[in-house]
Amino acid sequence: MSRRTLFLVTCGAPLAYRLEDGVRAAQEDGWSPYVIPTDAALPWLEDQDLGDVPVIIGNRKPGEPRRTPAADAVVVVPATFHTLNAWAAGNAYSYPLTTLCAALGSRTPTVAVPYASDELTNHPAWSASLTMLRRAGIQIVDPHDGTSGSVRPIAPGTKVVDAFRWEWVFKQLAATDRS
Ligand SMILES: Cc1cc2nc3c(=O)[nH]c(=O)nc-3n(C[C@H](O)[C@H](O)[C@H](O)COP(=O)(O)O)c2cc1C
């Protein structure tokens, strides 16, 4: 059976350090992944070995062929305060945001792992954005423990990056795909 296409969108926060593991986990789960980083995520990717997985940066030029097949599913790990709010508001001013807005509009199964400190999550836009995305069918996964009921802010000095398990994302995706 041919592998299905997964867009791995990643944003500028420390959990982006685990993208290499995410690429491997996606392949082991039977996906063909494409990495779609925001500009702010790029410094976190510098020393990671993503193998021969395509990394799609920025918009294609007019007339340039599409660089990916259509997505069967999308994950966004980590989803920053900035990207999550922009996505919920329907802003598509970058390639990763266009990808996320299109996934939502086409009801492509999508899992988001929000990642922000309480200084940011106490801003009222955060909870409004999470509510909006959930209502639109986006599956939200807490980076602390993989649960989907609520999202705790990242406390300073916690080991969330190391403790995060990609299997939480793929488990949620499998459940979403079946529904
Ligand atoms: C070292 C560092 C750590 C950061 N950690 C976070 C974070 O945990 N969550 C967050 O929402 N933004 C974090 N930011 C800020 C984002 O990178 C910034 O808001 C950026 O504009 C996000 O862009 P993006 O959503 O396009 O990736 C961090 C920035 C730096 C430099």
C-alpha cells in the first residue's frame, strides 16, 4: 500500500527540537512526511537530521509546480501562540499558515500541539482561538501528557520537550481519521 502524505508544520518554540523524532515516528507509522517550518522554527532545525524528507520553505513561485501531493493529514508541533492565533483568525500570510488554513477549510484531519507559557496563554485570544479550532474539528493535544481535554501552559524549567511523545500525536490522528 502506498504511504499517505503527512504535512508536519513546525513553529518557533523549543518543542521544535523534537522534529527529527517526529519525522522518524511518522515514517514508522506509515506516513510520507513533508516538513513545513515557519521562519521562526528554522533555527531549531539547524542541527537536526531529517534524512531525505522534503523541507518546504516559503511560497512557490508563480508557475512553479506544486512541491507536495495533497495532504491526507496535517500535524502542527509545536503550535506557537502566534501561529495558533493567526490560524484561528484565518490569517494566511505565510506558507505554513496557508497550509493550516487550507487544512481546516478542507476538513483534512489535523492535530495541533500548542506550546506557550502562561504569560502568553493568559491573553484572551489564546482560549478563544483554541475554542474556535476545536469547533472546526482540529484535535488539540497537550504537550505535557497527550491528553486532549485542556492545554496547560509551559512552566519555566519544566522538561516538557524531553517528556513529549510523538505517539500521542499519531494515536490522536488515527482516532480522528476513523471518525
Ligand atoms: C528561545 C525562544 C523560545 C520561544 N518559545 C516560545 C514558546 O514556547 N511558545 C511561543 O508561542 N513562542 C515562543 N517563542 C516566540 C516565537 O518564536 C515567536 O512568537 C515567533 O514569532 C513565532 O513565529 P511562528 O509562529 O511563525 O513560528 C520563542 C522564541 C524564542 C527565541
